[in-house]
Amino acid sequence: MKERVVITGMGLVCPLGNDVASTWEGLMTGRNGMNYTTLFDASTYPTTFDAEVKNFDLNKVLKYPQRHQHCNRGSSFALGAAQEACRQAGIETETDSPADGIDRRRMGIYLGAGEGAMDSDAFFTAIVKAWNSQTQQMDWAVWTDTTFSMMSAEHELEQETNMPAAHLAVLTGARGIIRSCLTACAASTQAVGEAAMLIRQGKADIMIAGGAHSMIHPLGVMGFNRLTALSTRNDSPWTASRPFTASRDGFVLGEGGAIVILESLSSAQKRGAKILAEIIGFGSSSDAFRVTDMHEEARGAVQAMRSALQDAGIGIEDIDYISTHGTSTAENDSIETLAIKKVFGPRAYQIPCSSPKSQFGHLIGATGCAELITCVMAIQTQTLPPTMNLHDPDPTLDLDYVPNQPRKARVETVLKESFGFGGQNNVLVIRRYRS
Amino acid sequence: MSGRRVVITAVGAASPLGLTSGQMWEGLLQGRCGIGRIRAFDPVKMPCQIAGEVPEYNIRDYVPKAYRKAAKLMCRDIELSVIAADEAVRASGLVTKAIDPEHPTLPSERTGIDFASGIISCELPEIAPSVAVSAENGRFDMKKWGREGIPTVTPLWLLKYLPNMLACHIGIIHDIQGPSNTITCGEVSSHIAVSEGAEMIQRGHADIVLAGGGEAKVNPLLMVRQCLLKRSTFSGNHNPQAACRPFDAKADGSVFGEGAGVLTLEDLDCARKRGAAILAEYAGGASSAADTDDYIHLKNGEGLEIAVRQALEEARVRPEELDLIIPHGTAIPSDDRIEADVLQNVLGSAVSRVPVWPLKGQLSHAGSAAGALDLAAAVLAIRNQTIGAAFNLETPLDGCRLLFPKKSAAYPVRTVLCCGYSFGGQTAAVVLKRYEEKSE
């Protein structure tokens, strides 16, 4: 007997707002989260702007912030988002003796979380001191001494990718299945999907699932710039994320944390939790093509979408809205459009599909779950978030991308897709909850 | 639970004891140790100057001709993983695109991959020239880095170090198009990846899954990190082979290293249909979280005990039915003590009968790949009906009543438990069984 999986809580910290309500308000009113980079001096970088989380203070969110005092930006966003999601779902946090009636051994965590920022001051300084340009050799003695004098144990530990999940375990007391994955830009969609499968297979009653990531640091931005993945529209950061336009030139790097509380239907009913939506399908695939490019015929994306629909036991006619990966890169938006056409045939033109990245940027590991939350909001409000900055459509991309304004629509069933570097494809199908 | 049974039809391993699982197994039984002075860089000023390093190899021997150009995008973590996956595929008898480009028979869309990876640190000499040109009067200058340093960094730099690239390169080489995940859950990542890979098969999303993990920790940044966290031993530099002493009274820290292990997991019917040799069966797995002091060391055994007990329950194995335990055994004294207490609690009166065989004294601690090497050894113990001796274990920790084997010997191994824990507090356990046609 397979368990049905429902969503009973949501939390979000992202460049548009530090909770779900303000983010949704931003999406509905055309705000965007972009501006010039403040987290480090990027003034001479090929890209000088990003989408940063603003005015987020963990001390205001938590009762015992000192338990998390060294945590990196990603972990702090995870904590903020989890606190909001748990509150909505009625899960008590920051207590050793919760009275919410939830068995902690049946409550787990699954995050698609990224690494923390490197200690770049120590990193760069040690190399400058130790590199001998004549011999093209590192003086390891100098490097080691400099590194030890500058790096701290706490900062080093907090860079590890499992630390966001570690902090959430402390926050919530979860003692069930704890996992953490990192499949590039598809990570938190995958985390939610895998977590849903664990509930469906009866291995947990509740999973705190989602993602957290910040790559807005000197090496992260450099890496994306060298791949020419980022927009370089330095004169207009606010309109730089423009998915599906002819003038798109890359994504805008964002950051954030996004958490959903997944629960078996029987657990949610027993607790009397409010059900926000149901997860009915998950599909995962790999392109197995190239680490540098998506498959030209969208092979992996198509397979993941078809697997998710099959897993959900529904047909293409049942999908009312597609929440795209929609990064605003030349390659993604073209191949994603092709994939939708291949899966949905002529019906592709009747399904609205939009990209909230046009407003909050690309949250990398956290992006899929952030967008999933917008899908739940679309179901709850019967309103679709738009693709902003869509004034010069790419003539080869001709689907209904919900340009520039939110739209009232009948939204029962939604498909959320995420694609990551290396050919990682993950797709979720969610539906308005019906008993 | 699920009707589908998951079996293991091959293993592959690249470890400090050799480039194949066979070499690892022989080395373990013969009492060889893969730990020595660090060769990857000059560790002269490091408090810990020793590590477990994989013997020399030529990665071109493991990458099909058509894909050789991509080999330059592989960091060492990826290379080791590609080597272990190559063995796990060849030994399974599956014909992938890499084995026969013209006539592969692997059901690509029904094959998945679930792989553990660490946080990968970049190669310093590779990026150093770009950083060095960014200096102004001997100090790093961010503005100059933006103008003059960044344009000289190799364009695909980032792709070399993304954790999911281990799985992606293996997937491309063998044409694996089904579900793919990369577990980044610290030092229990491999246990989790193998469990999740098995679950992909149990729930019908795949018929075959390559599961395991790889990590190359002998990078100066990662070695510094373990020293700063005081998890490395600082006293073993003059006698590397005796330095890593899991559960020994004289242990004072771990020795880190590198490696990769891969298990070929397969739906039983699928394996039988193609007449594959079945080495072992996946019986169950679980994970949890433990309290930690400062997120580094275990504070108590609660989280580890939950994982172990739930894995046994899922496998329908009573503790006294275990024939072998391969523990995490890092040689960090406080952690070893808690792990020993947990195993003693779980085993109860069976503690005097069930052998506990820690491997890190010989293999070193390969971080997120450690569990994959343990699980590969567990499969080989089942297949060969043999277990080896606990290495560097002269006097067990005070009060430790676990049974540590003193010499390699034939042993009836039907059921094996592998368990682990991580900085950050995550814990995990996996149970493997000898394959028997009738399941109880």
C-alpha cells in the first residue's frame, strides 16, 4: 500500500523576500531581487551584479541562534526557511521536549544543499605568498604556514555540504532518515522528489525537504563567469534575467533557502495539519551526453518529464501549468522549450509555462524547491507567476511563457522541472489536494 | 514492503591497497597497509604528513577512446570513481557503451547511478598562476583578480570540481540514462548512496544501479581542514603504517586518504535472466542524526544506534544473527568509544561471538568514499567466506568488549552490517546478506 505524500508547510528565504508571503507578493507585483554585488568586490568581474538575500538576520528568526553561530549563508537560509515551514506545519523547533506528538524517529531531512563559501582571504593570500612564478612551483612550507595562521576550524567545517542538514537536525530534533544531495542546479527538486519517495515507501512519516545554497563568493562567480553562464548586462541588473527572449545572455546568480514539509497523508490527517498540495509524481534522469552541454534533442529532459507523468499516473492533458527551469541562458531556454514540445505535442502551446527566475534569479541548489513553492502558491491562489522582462521574444521560442504579468488561471496540476550541469534532470508533479 | 529483491552482481574499488577490488581484498587479508608519507604535495610543515594514496595509474586506460578528450575535465575524485566503476561494470558482465561501443546491451534508460561525493577542493597549482598575477605589492588584489586573473583561469574550471561530476562522467562513459543522484552527506554518503540506489530498484524506477562513492582527500586544503578539526593524528609521521589504530588504546586520531568503491546493484529477476553471478543481496539500510559536540564529534550513541537498529529491522536480521560488522572505526578516540558502546548495546550477549573488522588502519579514511570501500569489502567477505584481521589493534580501548579478529581466516559469512557516522552528526547503516534463492 503506497502512502500518498502531501505538503503541510513551506518556508522561503530568497532575493525577493525572507518568507513565502513577501516573495509571492514580489512575484505578483513585478518586483525583482537583482542589484550590484555587495558580498565582495566584484566591480572588475565580467559580471558585477547578482541577486542577494537582503536583511536576513538569523538572530531574529531563532530563539537559540548561538547553536548555529558559525553557520554559513546557505545554512542560515536553510534554518530561516525551515523555521517558517515547521511553524506552518505545526512542528515544534528548538526544543528537547516537543509536545507536537510527532515521533522524531519517523521525521527525516532531505536537502539539496551546496557547499559553503571558501575562506577566500586565506585562500588567495596563501597562494600569493607561496607561488613562485619563476619555477611555477608552490612553496608548500610557506603555503602551509600561511594557511594554518589564517584558517579557522569553524569556518572550514561549515563549508562541508552536509552542514545545512546538520543544522536542521539540531533545529528540529529529527532522528529519521537524514540525507543530503548535490546534483547541481537540480538538487533541491531531487531532494524533494527522493524525500517523497521515502514517505511513499513507508520509510518516514514526515520529511523536511528542500535546498539551500549561496555561490555568491569570489570563486563561485568566477567559475560561472568563465563558463559564460552568467548575464553580463552590467548596465541593467534589474532586467538581466530575461528567460525566453531573443536578447537573453545568461542567468543571474542568486542565493537562498527553500523548505517544504512533506508528510504522509495519514500522518497529516492524524495531526489535523492543513494540506497545501499533494506530490503525485517524480522523475529523474541523466543526459549521459556531455558534461558541458545539454543533449541537443533534449533526451534526458524528455525522459524525466515522461517518467514523472508516468509515476503520477496522469496524461499530458492533465497538466495546467509548467514551472520551467527557465534560466535565461541561450541553451537552456531553447532545449527546455524543445523538451516541452516533444512531451506535450500540440498541447504544449496551450499550457502556460513561466520562470520565476526572471524575478528572484537562479538560486542554484535551492532553486528547484523555491520554484516548487511558487507552484503551490499558484494552486492556492489560482494565479500564475509571470516571466518578467519578456519584451523581445525569441522567435524560435513560441510557447505561452506568461509574459510580464501574473495571470488568473485554473491550476489543479503542475509540473516543475529542473536541469543541472552534467545533464541532471529532475521533475516533480504536484496537484491540488483532493480527498 | 517491496516485492523486488536487490542483489549485488559486481564490485569495483580503487584504494590505497590497489587499483582493483581484488588487490584491495588481498591487501586486507595479507595485512598490508596503504598509508605512507604524502606524495601529492610536500607536507613538510603539516602536523599530519601521512595519508592513504592510491597507487599510480594512467586514466586513459579506463576511459574509452571516444571520451579521452574529456579526461582533462576530471579531477582526481572523478578519476578514482571512473576506475572503480570500470571494474564494477566489467566484472558484472553488463555490456555498456564503454565495453562494446557497437553492440551495447545495457538497458540505458532502466539503469541509474547513485554516487557519494565529498566537497571537492581545487588543485592549487592549477589556479595559482591566475591568483599570483592578481597580486599588487605582494598582496592579493580583488580588482586586479577581476581584470587580469580571472581571464586566465581555464574556462571549464568549475565543471572539474562539481560534486555531481563523478556520477556524470561515469554515466556518460557507460551510457546510464536513468535516475541519477549525488549524495553529499559527509562521511556516511556512500552508505546512503547504496541504500538509495537499492530503493530506486525496489520502487521500480530502475533495474540496475551503479552505487558507491569516491573522494580524493589528499588535497592540501582538505588535509589542513582535518588537522584544524583535530581529527588527524599528529603522532604518526615517523611510523605511518602504525598510525591509524581504530579502537586501539593508543589511537589518537585518524589518517585521511582517498579511494572509490562501486557496487553493481541489480533487480534479482534482471540478474537471473541474464545469468549473472550473484555475490550478495542488499537487505536493508537506514540513517539518522546524532548529537554532536561542536558539530565535529559524536556526543552520544543515540543517532548511530537508531540507524543500526533500523537497518537490522528492515533487513529482518536479529543482532545475534550477524556474522560480521565492518564499523566506521576512524581511530578518533572519543568517536571510537561511542561506536564501540553502540555496537555492544546492540549486540548484547552476542558481543563475544560477532567479529568486528575495522578497515581504516589499512585503507585510511577516504571520507565520503569510506563506506563504499567498506561495503565492497563486505561483499567480498560474503563471496569469499573469509574475514581478515583488525590491523594495528594491540590493546582495545578501555572497556571495549568487541571481538576483533586476530588473523585472516575462512569464516561463514551470511550477514554483514556496515555502519558509519559523520562530522555534522549524520549516521547510517547498511545490511548485506549472502544470496539465497528462497528469501525468508
